[in-house]
Amino acid sequence: MNKKECIAMILAGGQGSRLGVLTRDLAKPAVQYGGKYRIIDFPLTNCAHSGIDTVGILTQYKPLELNTYIGSGQPWDLDRNDGGVYVLPPYMRETAGEWYKGTANAIYQNIEFIDKFNPEYVLILSGDHIYKMNYADMLSYHIEKNADVTIAMIPVAMEEASRFGILQTDDNGRIVTFEEKPAKPKSNTASMGIYIFTWDKLRKELIEDENDAASSNDFGKNIIPKMLRQGSALFGYKFEGYWKDVGTVESLWQSNMDILESDCLDLYNEDWTILSKSPLESPHVLGKNSNVKDSFITEGCYIDGTVKHSVIFDGVSIEKGAEVVDSIVMSGAVIGEDSRIYKTIVGPGAKIGRKCRLGLDEEDKYKSKYCSGGVSLVGADVTIADGSAVGRNSMITENIKGGKR
Amino acid sequence: MMDTMGVIIACNDKVNLGELERVRSVSAMPFGGRYRLIDFVLSGMVNSNIINVGVATDYNYQSLLDHLGSGKPWDLARKKYGLFILPPFARHQESISGDMEMNLLTGILHYMKRSSQKYVIVADCNNVCNIRFDDVVAQHRQSGADITLIYQKTDKRVDGEVYAALDENNCVTGLHYGNGNKNCTNRLVGYYVFTKEVLVSLLEKCQLQGKNNFLHDIIGATVSKGRVMGYCFDGYLRSITDIDSYYKVSMDLFDSRIRRSLFVADDKILTKTKDKVPTRYLNNAEVKSSIIADGCIIDGIVENSILFRGVTVEKGAVIKNSIIMQDCVVSESAMLDSVIMDKNCVIRKGKMLVGQPDFPIVVGKRRTI
């Protein structure tokens, strides 16, 4: 192997349990986003456009769909002779094997993999954020500052700050405080979970951390605070632009709605095309009764109903008289005649019958702790019988059968 | 079908698309919102598990090369066989006589000889269809014929086409040209299965004797020996030969049965992907009965039209009965009816272009109006 300046490791092992039924059969990074993408397309696209040609993807929870999607890495130009994309599940060793215990442990278990490329720097990424970022700029900053760690940071709303790692920097950009998910945040500058480490420094820290029985082997909770305590050079890299953690049903819905706003995430920039594996369907067809406004629609769809302020994925059918508003309809779903769908995420392959009402009423029958902000969710491949009604904040995981109304 | 190879004849000889064809090989003609004509026959071969495909081109093959690339979208970027793009043989001046099909086939003799397959499908590139070749090759194998030609039944005969007369055993008894003999309406679609060694020896013989008419000297000569069988393709298949048929066949896509038989079958029509964003509909969009590819931004009125990838329709613009190719911009309050617009055109604010369905207006590549 040739020596690499910088390689990327994407943490894609989390279940993403707060996405409810959406992650029942697949890992969060494989969840669909924005009409034709999956969440992991964003970090992979950023790598491809930032000139990073070696990427390890750490998988653990239900990796089948993610592995199949990544394949040879060809859609991201990551099928390389020297480098490329590697899916890295935990594995057995001579004496024992174990799951990835925490984010730092996942990297620890792949030290040999990283050493093979003998990189100067390692970029650690999450597989569950939507953003466009040039990592090459961040790397230049890391080198310029002669840092041990550079953490990308972004201002967040103060009331949400306690969900993030919160940090403060001095005038030179050097990090002076760092607290993971503090109850009383000192600032609203949040860590984006994007780190560049100088590899020999990180390698040493990972080994020490592994030998510390009290550690939970997590970057935010253990590695970063310890390096800060011992006086390592930690720098904050200011990121400006759209960035969204899509960890919950509501934030996933919001982030999809955001692409309908012109000032959020520009997907049209030809220099930063979001790369993905195309479903390869024929162009979409709008029937004679269709009425589509303020929406995203992609290949393979047949739309004969009304669609407003919604994101429609490939191969979706929306039949005559149906009305889809403020919603996300994922690949291959069918919305039957005269059904009304409001503020709902319809999972891939779901079949909604005729004259159904989703997300319109205050109704408790299917209410779920995963759904908030009035957003409802229908699981993948679920069938909902004609005339069914599903209230707001509901989650449908099983078929709804017809019968008495 | 490891024993069968494909040869696609990508030449403009049989087609007259005027301004649209000036800039490209007909095989690379955009069709149906995101495809190129060659995608249909190439996908047909790939869907029949043919892994050795040669594309013989004449001049103007830049856009075809750009489209085919390594053959990856058709799974033809392979270690063993795969996609071969075969540009014209250098001695063009000497061999200019005769028809292009014969010239191209002669020029790739060594490629056919070198390949180990026993059968070869020779196919034109200007058909729109979703065809599998397994059945016809199976019939060819079983019959032991030298050539099996694919025909379709039509209701009337037209000039410029060739028709096959068959006996009760599907053996071809004669070829008929143009609109004569009203009874025989089996139109040749330009797809032939050959036993490869027969094709090679026929081509070599013709080369020596200076014979250079593919239909007459290869197919016709074998018909007179009684060694040609017919195979009837009864699915949807239309040949693009001129602007009129290009427009008509495009408009056929609005028939949902035809559209489904082409695109929603188990066998997909494969093409190069561009990673365009989904199409964005804005608040003033009013789109009905239309076929829209990805990457468009639509804020105007579109009816009965096909928009290719990356078309912008500004507020108040009206597009009816038209075919608008990749990356065109139709500005505010412009009006288009029955127009075929090639790639990268710009229609400025308020401009109007109105053709007729039987006489569409063609706007050449990169024009600004």
C-alpha cells in the first residue's frame, strides 16, 4: 500500500433507535433521504469531492442493506486500485471477539486496518448527518495549526445545546472547554462529531483508553476530554452552512422539508453533485389529473393526484384524487385513490389503500413515543386497508386490516 | 447465452433526422427523457445474458463514446469480453463504395473471428423496444439455419422498408422492397441472428467479389439457398427513421400500456446515470400528462411533453406537445408548442415557437432564440 496523507473512518454502527420503525431492518446511515439519496451518501460524497480516496465504514447493527448499497463503492468513485471503500464489521480474534463497545473502541479494533495505509491523519465521521463539507479545507487548517485534534463546530439553538458536545475556543481557535451533552451548556457552539486526528497521537490514545477499564470508549465522553486535560493541541474548525443531525423522526422529516427551501441545502451545485447509487428507473410521469407544487419528484414515479410541499422518492405511485401534503413518500410506496396524507413519512414499499386519512386527526390509537411535532410514520412494506384513519404523531409498524368502519 | 455475441451497427445510413443527427451518431440520439437510442438494443442484449458486444460506428461517434464509456452501466466493463467500441477502419477512402453496414461488418471481421461465440446477433441501433434475444437464438440453434431474421407484422407497407415472405415452416422465401406486393407485410426490423462462421465466410466472399449490399448479397443470397428463417417479434417495436417517426414514437410513450411494456418490465432499459437531483416543482408549476426526467426545475405550465434531464421552465412559460432535451432553458412567458428542442438551447423571455404535431419545429443544439 502507498502511504496515504489522510484516510476517513465513518462510524455507521449505531442502530438509530429513535427513528423507530424506519431502522427496524436497516442501520441509520442506510435510511433514505431527499428523494433519491441515503444518509451515508453525504459523508461519502464529501470524501469523494475532498480528495479522500480511502474510506473505512464501521458497521455493526443490521448491516445487510448498507453493505449491499455500498457495494464496490463505484457510485462514489471509491472503487480504487490503491485504497477505496471498505466495510469493516467487528470480527473474531484468536482468543475472543467483541462488538464495537463505543465509537473509540470501533476505531481501536481497526488499528491494523488504518496502519496498513500508514496515514498521517485520520478523519472520523458520523454516518448520520446531512451536510456538504470540504474536508480538505479542514485538513489544511489542522496542519496549519499543528493540531493533535481538530473538531468541526457549528452554532446550534441554545435550547438544543444539551444534545451535543459543547465547546469553547480562544481567539486562536484553540479549544479551552469541552463537555459532552452538558445539562447546563456554557455556549451554543456544538461539536459536529467530525474529527481530524494526527494518527500517531490518536493511536496512542486509543490504546491507553482501551486499557482503562472505567472508560466507555467514546470520543466525546473519554478521548477528547482526556486529551484536553493533558494539554494536547485541540482546535475548533468553524463550519458555515447547512448541517443536520437526522437522529429522530421529526428531525428527519424537517431535514427533508429543508431541501424545499432555497436557502438550506443546495443540491444543484454541479461541483458538489451528491453521488448515489441510482435506482435506474424511467423518467417520472404526471397524469392528466396531477397537480404538483413545491415538491421534489424523481424517476419511476407515476403521479395522478395532488402533491404539495413534499419529497417523493423513486417508483412511487400517487393515484387519482389522492392528496399528499408536507410529506415524505419513500421508494415504491403506493398512495391509493382519494387518500389524504399529511405530515407523514411513508416508508419504502408501503401500500396505502383508498380513502385513507393519515396525519390529519388527533387520534391516540397508534400514537408513538418516537413521533413528535405532529409527524407520523408508516413502516416499510406496511399495508393500510381502504378507509383507515391514522392520527398525528402515530407510528404504524404492522398492516392495518380492513373491516368495520 | 455464452455462445452468442452481439454486434450493433451504429451508423446513420438508414435514418434522416436532419439537424438532430448532424451533431451525433443516431445511436446516441436522446430518447424518452433519459435514454439514448442504442440503450434499447444494448439492454436487450445484456438482458439476454450476452457478455460480448461490439458497437461498430461510422463517423460522428464522440457523443456515442461519451455515452458508452467503459460499458459499466450495462455491466459490460469486464475482464473477459465486455463492450468493444469499433470505430471505422482506416481505409475509408478505398472502401467507400457500397452500403455502410457491409463496410462496418467487413471492418470488424477480425473481432468476430477472434471471439469464441458460435452465434452473432447483428442489430441496427434505431429501434425502440424491450426485446430479449434468448428465444430467437434458441429457435435459430434448433432450426440449424444460417440466418434467422426478426420481423414484425404490420398492417400496411411503406416505402423504404423491406418485407419477408415466409412459408408455413417460417422459412423465408423472398424479400420484398417498398410498397409493392400488398399481401406480404412482415417488416424486417433490422435484427439478425447469424451462425458466425456463415457470416464470416459470406463477408469474406463478398469482399473478394466486390459485392457490397448487405441485404442483397448477404441476406438475399442466403434466402435463395433456403437457409434463412423468420422470427416474429410481437411486442412493441418502432424504428426511428426520420423526424416524423421520432416525434410519433416519443408521443407513443404517453400510452401507459406502451410505456409499461418498455420500462416497467422485469428487464430494465439500462443507461448511463448522471446523479441529477430529483426534479423540483415550484409554486407556479402546472404539469399534466408529461414525462419528466430528473434535475429539472419547473415553475411553468407543461402539457403532453417530454422533458429531459436538467431542463428549466421558468414562471409563466408554457410548453405543449413538445420534446425538450437536456439542459434547455425556457424563460419566463415563453411559449412552445409541437417543438423538438435539442440539448442546451435557450428560449428567451416571451418568445413563441409553434409547430404542428405532424410538422414539429426542430431547434438544433445550443441555439438561443
